Amino acid sequence: MSGTGPYRYLFSPLRVGPVAVRNRIVFSAHLTNYAQDGLPSEQHAAYYEARAAGGAGLIITEEHSTHPTDWPYEKLIHGFHRSVIPGYRRITEAVHRHGAPIFAQLNHNGGQASSMFSRLPVWAPSPVPDPMFREVPKAVEQHEIAEIVAGYGLVAGHCAEGGFDGVELQCSHSSIVRGFLSPATNKRTDAYGGTLRNRARILLEIIDAVCEAIGPGRALGVRICGDELIEGGTTLDEAVEVARLVEATGKVDYINTSIGVATATLFMIEASMAVPAGYALFIANAMRQAVNIPVIGVGRIKDPVQAERALAEGHCDLVGVVRGQIADPDFTAKARAGQSGDIRTCLSCNQECVGRMGLNRWLGCIENPAAGREAGIAARRPAAATREISAGTAAVPLPTPVRRGKRVLVVGGGPAGLQAASTAARRGHRVTVYERAPRSGGQVAVAASVPSRAEFLDVVRNLQVECRRHGVEIRTGCEADARTLLDEAPDAVVLATGARPQPPHWAGGHPRVVDVRDVLEGRVQPAGDVVVVDDLGFHQATSVAEVLADRGCAVEILTAGMVVGQDLGITLDMETFNVRAHAKGIRQSTDLVVMAAANRPGSETAEDSGGHSAENSGGVVLSLLHHPTGQGAERHCDWVVCATHQAPEDGLWHELRNGESHGTKPEVHRIGDCLAPRRAHAAVIEGNRVGEAL
């Protein structure tokens, strides 16, 4: 039976063992940090329910730990305690209300862990330390292997009692089973080491134990790493053989796939926008050719067209869409209804999902202010809205305003202003946005002008779609001053006027010390030897360095930090940037504080007709301090480009707050960078917050 509309395969049903799946879109397992004291929470239930209500065909929860020795991060679900079962039931009942099946992923992280929380030795097949945790694990003995196997069976039984429709065994990203399968981490010489069949022995024993625990009415899946991307690790040929061994048991109903190892090669598991969409589908393709059970394909699939193509080209039977459904829980419902253009597509920026997790915070989303907050929203959602989303017809509307619709003016068409406008209009207010530039987007449009960051502009496109859908009037090329705004007699004014570059204190007015935005917005054209100063530790410095290198400049990035672009490690962009930087000859120098900028000796600074300093041809000398040693140094260059802190563009705020008014003053709010310059997630959250509060 085929699907509907342009999607021949995506909305066709499928049987996964004993479980009927209504479409091919899977909300695959991923960490959330929503657990509380080792237990699943209301936050979990509401989060998964929102994706089930949005039409997902199958939901697979984050991992449930199978043994007390496995506690790699604080907010882990301890599935081996019976106390998890009431939370399991809350989750499964919430998801089942919307007709979707839900599986639980079971796991023991093995050597990819720390003893910090458990105060117990880390268990692994061999005493090979993980490169991230750097802790030598204990090689498990035969009786401990039996304990591990029994733990999987125990947790599987808890999941069955908790109402799950099936379980998935993680043998991929971060798993003791993957550790046994991999020749890089399994150095054993007993029955669990050596040949592939021996290394797979524990997996086959776990399959037997879990199958017995869940009974015949529930599905069992195995998630396999197709290529660890590490020296001496599992490669695709061996992974395909593991899939064959798994299928040959006759007890496994599907294969899920992955690429990379969650610590050594994490940047290839949760790939950023620098990695092509669908990059890991070759693994699913190879496994699907080798087995007859359904195979799930993954790999930064962010829209339904890409998902349909993966199915149509025969790569997989189901498609894992995780970040796409974090960004828009109604991803599936909108696609089915022919409203794919209304989907808030994921940016693959990793700032609020992977990035927050790396900082031990619960999962959120730069695009979706409600991600992780679904429980609070559900508590105040009208019954009619719940029925509407259950039918899969549209996105969930927020509660209607408790007061009359207001006349709202928003100044600034960046993400803060557009989000405020969209949210306010969705709540029934009449909203106009003033944007002085020829197009909306603010600094996001500047950031996305760099080729490797182009998808970042999707946040603006998505917000523009929402604004149009809710009737927001957007006036571009329109400067709004206090008098213009007050003459409109608004009830509320929301200022999202952004921030402006400001030279660092050490620049001394030197004409060849410029800001990143000066370069990316085309006001200056540096050439020759260029030093980029990275004070922000994020994409600003690395992006402009790549642009300048592509233009033929010799580029060096200086930072006072220990690493250039430090926060790129959080978003998993560090590795891909370093590959590109090496190829482009970009040098990186750390632990250097810029103290002063001066003319290069022998050069002169001329004055233009207005008496201002003009660009000189002699370039710049930077005085530097190597702060670990206190030693001084110099850099001679033609230009200096600064990725430094900006100043809030808050003049209009002060004018409206302090100026005279001949009538009733409107309520005035400021959000985003004009309140305090930060990153885009703060702008979106504040825009949503003020839109809801109006």
C-alpha cells in the first residue's frame, strides 16, 4: 500500500515483527537529560507524546541502563530498578493515546564511561581506556558477563511491564556490546574474543535473554555501528556480518544503524551542517542488501523529501529523523497534510540539543522554544488543541490570549523579532515588523553568508513562514524611530534591534583593525597577511578566517583561549573545521592576549578629506602577551579582523522609555542582542517569551 501525496513510500505502513507501524518515520533514540534521580520523568512523557501526536510512525526512547556499573552521565534512566515502571507507564500511555508504538532502548555503556557517579570500576571487555573518559576499565570476567546478560533481561522485563511495544539493543554509539564487537577494544583470548563470532557471543546471549523477557507480542531490534571510524575498529564488512548473525537468530525484528563512536568520533554521529545530508545511508544500504528484516537508515535527514528519497532509492525501510522532530514535533503531520513548507527544518547547528547535553543540561532546540518544555505547555493547552494535533492536521496552537488582541510593533527582523512577532500573532495580536535592512534576518543572515554555515539561514526562513501564516506584516527597508512608532499608537512595542560592532580597547582607532561583520557585510576587503582575533570562541572567527583564506589571504587566528573556536567542540564542529583549516593553510595560535595595535614601522597614516584616518599601506603590528609565561611577542600583518564582543543597539529603547509622549505610552520590551548580545538561542527564547506575555 502506498502513501499519500508526493510521498509514495514515506506514509506506507509496515510491520516490524508483531508491531504495526503507520508510516516510515522513526523518532530514534537520543539522550535528553530529562531523567530525575534515575527515573523517567513527566518531561519525558510530554516530550515523546508531542512527537507521537505529531504523527511519528515509531518512537524509540533514549537508553535505559541495564546495570549499576553503568552510570556515565548524571541524568541516566536506571532501568534496573523496579521503581522505573510507573514512569514507563506514563510514557507509554501518553504515546499510545496518539496511535504510535514506542520501543525502549537498552544499554550498558561499558568502557565509554566514568566511575565518578557510580564509584565503581568501569566494566569493559578489555582494559582499553576510552580517549574521552581516559579511565582504565576492568576487564569483565565470565561471571560478570553473565551478570551483564541477566541485566539486559531484567530491564527488558521492566519495559514489558511498563507497556513498551518493543525494545532495541544499543550496540552502536556507546555500548559495552559494541566494545565486545570491536577489535579495537576487545583484546580477549577466551570464548568472547578473537573471531567475530566469539566477539558477537555476548550480543547473541543478550538477544536470547531479552527475547525471553519480553515475550512473543513485542518487537526486538538491534542497533549496529556500521563503521567506528577509528584505527583498528569495526568496519562495514564486519558490521554487515553482525547483522547477518543477528538475523539468523530468528528472534530479531529489525536492524537500526549508526556510524562512529560516541566519544572518539562523536562528530560523525550527531553531524553538524558541515556534513552532507544522508551521509550515513550507505551503512543502511549495505545491511539491507544482506538481511531480510527491516532496516532503519539515519544520517542528518532533515526534511520529508530527503526521507522519501532514502526509501525510494532502496537505502532503508524506515528513516530515523531525530533533530528534525525535535525542531518540529509536527514534522510528520505537516508532511502528510501537504504542508511540508511549514515544517521548521532543523539547522543541524547542535547548539541547544547536543550542545546543552554536553554541558549537562536538558535537551532543547534553537528553533523550537517548546522543546523540553512540553509538559508545561500541555498543562495549559485547551482540549480542542489536543484533538486537533491528534488528528495530525496542524501544529499545536498555543492558548488564545486572555486579553483582547493588541496592536504590536516589533522593531528588528532578526530571529528575536521574528519569533516575537510569530508568537504574538499566533496568540491573536495584530503585529507589524519594521526591519531597516532590505531583507530580514539580522546577524543570522550575515553568519549564513559563509558557505559552510548556509543552513543557519533556515531559522529565518522558518520564522518568516510562520509570520506569514499568522498574518504578520513585515516591512523591510523601513527605519523606525520613536516618533514613527508612537504615531502608530501601538499597545506594545518590542525592540529587537540587535547589536553593533565595537572596536576592542587595544585597537587605538587603527583603520586596519576591523570587525568580522565589516568583512562579511562587504565594508572592507582585507588582503595579504590577515590576523583574526578570536575572543568569542565560536563560529565568528573561524568562519571569517575561512572566507579570507578562500580569497587568497594568508590567515592566522589568535586567541587568548587554549583552543581556537573553543565552543565548536560543544557543537561538534571542531573536527570538521580543523580539517578545512589545515587544507586552507589557516594557522592557529593560542594563549595570546592582544595588548595593542600600532602602525607597522615605516608606514604612515594619512587623513581623508574629512580629517579621518584612512587605510594605510604599511599594515599593523600587534603587541601580544603569552599569558601562561608572561612573555611578550609581536605579529606583523596587513589587516586585523576582530571577533570580539558587541554593544547592544539600545538607543531606541532609552528614547522610548525616557522620551515624552503626547498620549498613552505603550508597553515597551527589549529582547535579544539589544538587551544583551548573546547567541541565537537566547534571541528565539526571549522572542517567544515576550510574545506569550503580551
